[in-house]
Amino acid sequence: MKADPADQERLLELNDIDLGLARTRRTLESLPEAQRVTELDASLVTARAHQREALATLEELRAELRRAESDVELVEKRIAQDSQRVDQSSSVKDVQGLQHEIESLRQRLQVLEEVELEVMERVEAAEQGLDAAEKESSSLESQLDEAKRARDAAVAQLEKERTELAATRSELVAGLPEPLVALYERQRERYGQGASLLRAGVSGASGVTLTESDLREVRNAAPDDVVLCPDSNAILVRTNESGLS
């Protein structure tokens, strides 16, 4: 294949654009801002689960506290009723029986009040735990919102760059011979790069110095011959920097 040396040299620009598009695509696939969103989203799921657990624990303890308060209230009412009966009774035997029962009830009340106090302390601790869990969830929600904004901004910037590169590529391709572009695309698809600058005997695509026999073949090729790099299989673009003189 033959092509104008100027057109061959423009393939280097096309190759740079394609490398830029590839870098943009890789960056989009492994965007740190996107990874941060994923991490925060997972943390928020865990935090919300802890919040639900803390709320369930608190509700159970509040129900337990209501039962303890009810038990205390019942015993207090019983003591009050028995005390009233003592005041109203004229029977020494009945009074003695009631006083004995009151003493037993007071002992029972003391135990119940201790239970009530212990449950109240647990309720207070559970309330603090729920408050901490809610604050953690709220903080993560804020961080997640901020991370999503950062991710969206980064994606928008990369998409803008990709759009601009694609537009420049289309304009460049339109000005090149179709057979040359077709060869470039085929080599790029097969080997990763479609064009390679030969500088001082070194192929830019492979980073390998051409052998003397390869360099001799390149020197013998006409300026408009399309030559492939023996190592990278990309179109080997020759310029004044190639070191062929």
C-alpha cells in the first residue's frame, strides 16, 4: 500500500487520540470517585442496619420498662389499699395480717423498683446507642451525597473530553484516505496500536530498537510506501527523527 507521507504522519495524531480515548475509558471504568460512592453506599447500608437494630432494641426495652412500671404501680396500689384497710379495721388479728402483707409487699416493691431502675438505665443506654446510630447514618448520607456529586462531576468532565476527542477523531479521519484508515483500524484492533513513530531507530509502539536488517528494509522503502513495524505491527511512521539517513 502507498500513501502520502504527510497522511501517514497524521496517523500519529490519530493514534494519540485513540490512546486518549482508551485512557478515558479506563479511567471511567475505575474512577476513584465512583469507588468512593460504592464504599460509602455499603457503609450506609451497614449503618442503617445497625440503626434498625438499635431501634428494635430500644422498643423492646421500652416495652419491658412499661411492664416494670406497671408491676410497681400494682404493688403500690395494693400497699395503699391494705394501709387503708388497716386504718379502717377494728380487728387486731386482721390488722396484724394486713401489716404482715404490707411488709411483704414493700419488700416486693423494693425489688421491683430496682428492676425498674435497671431497665431505665438500659433504656437510656439504648437511646444513646440509637442516637449514635442515627448520627452515623446521617453523616454517611451526607458523605454519600457529596461523593455522588464528585463522581458525577468527574464523569461529566471525562465524557466531555471523550466527546471532544471523538469529534476531533472524526474530523481527522474524514481527511485521510480510506484504505490507509482501514489498515490503521485493522492493525489497532488486532495489536493495540495502529501507528508508531520511528524515532532514532526505535519504534514508539513497542519501545524496541529495530535490527539492522529491519532498518535496512525501512530505508529501502519509498517515502510513500506504508511500512509495518516488525515488532508492534503498527504502521511505522517515518520522519526526520527516524534516524534513517
